[in-house]
Amino acid sequence: MVGAGMVTLLVVVTLGIALSVWMFSASYRKHRRRQRVRAQPFPEAWRQILKRRMPYFRQMPADLQLQLKKHIQVFLAEKVFVGCDGLRVTDEMRVTIAAQACLLLLNRKTDYYPQLSQILIYPSAFIVDKKQHDGVGLVTEQRQVLSGESWQHGQVILSWQDTVAGAEVHDDGRNVVIHEFAHQLDQENGPANGAPILARSEHYQTWAATLQREFNQLQVLTARGFRSLLDPYGATNPAEFFAVVSEVFFEQPQALAEQHPALYQEFSRFYRVDPLSWR
């Protein structure tokens, strides 16, 4: 005779096995689907968009160019783009955004921003109403004009005007797409806090020490009104610091390496690329 406890255990084990099989099957199907997408030729029209909108694409090594194009194909096959305020989404918009977002995925095992399902595009800067809590129970609403925003679950919001400007001027350290998708990487393990998922556990100690030191320095410079290579917005909090440095890492690598060598080293190890060699 089989006891009730044994029956319960068998049910739990069976359900666990079924769940594991289902998860493996779903992962395998996704892998195969992505392989089929990558195997397709990169459309010539998309190639022309890259040449027009991504000046430093031509500076990248051939292997990274090819890798980026394959990432773009998967990204565009999986993410939904939505036009806002009457904006009609075109391939020009989709490819331009995808190319910059996928820069952050080179040379790494990636699940293509798994929590992201939609990219909302406004014609220009957009207005959002945000609630501010003062710590003693008082809540106030503030209206902000933004060029981009990253939500932890589901969406990135971008201004097309600022997206174009960020791509065209590729050496000013300002790129709204890189900024918001850096937040997406940061948000893969919880709320954005400047501590994304690193390749090895032993990397966290030097990452935390380096970024904390550089963040504190930027806060001091900003408070005293001094200019820095890094945008003062990076002094807001560690999450914004990570996103701001990501912009500079890809757009002004030489200046970052010269002025903040430890920071450049940490970001080169995290992103697994060396933009200095692209110039």
C-alpha cells in the first residue's frame, strides 16, 4: 500500500520533471528560432541604414560588424516597436535603434534583453508626470521632459529626434539608446542600481570599489560646479552613473581610458569589447 505522503511526493516529482522538460523544450525552440533568423541574409536596405545612421559601424572590426548584424536580426524579430503621438514606425527607426541597443550585447552570451517586449518611440522629447516622495509622507507630482526612459518590466521609451542625434554625433559621449539599454542590462537582476550581472563572481569586488570611488568623485565635482568628462547627470545615483559611463565608453573611449583608466578597464571587461581598437 502506498501512503498519502508517498503519493504527494510522486506528484511533486512528476510535476517537477514535466516543468523541467517544458522549460528545456521552450529554450530549445527559442534557440532554434534564433538560429533560423541569424541564417537569413541581412537585407541590403538595412545595410544602407547602418551606413547612414551609424558612422562608427564602419570603424568596427569585420567580425564585430557581422556579429552586430546578426544581433540586429534577432532583436527586430522579437521586439515590438510602437509609434506614439501619431509617429509611424519605419525600418529606418527600427534598425537605427536596434543597432545601438545591440552594441551592448557583442561578444557575450545574451538573451536579448529578456524582460523587454516593446520599444515606444515618440517624435521628440516627451513629457511624463512622476510622483516624488520626500521621506516623511509628502508626495508631490513633477512634470519632466525626457528623451528616454527604461522600465524594468516590458518597455523602453525613446525620442526619435534624440535617437538620431545620438547616432549621428558619435563622439560626444551622449547617446540615449545606449543609456536606456544600459539600464535594461542593469535591470536584469532587479531594480537598476549600477550593479549589472557580471561574468564572474570575483569581478564584483573590483567593480563595486571602482564605480563607487568614481561615482563619489563625480558627485564632489558636480557639487562644486566643476566640469568633467562624465555628464553631471551621472552623479544622480549609481544606476545613472553606470548608464552615463556606458555612453562615454562607446563614444569617447580614448578620453575615458586616459582620464579614468580603472573605469575603462572595468567597462571593457563588462562589455567584452575594446572600442579604443575601433578608432
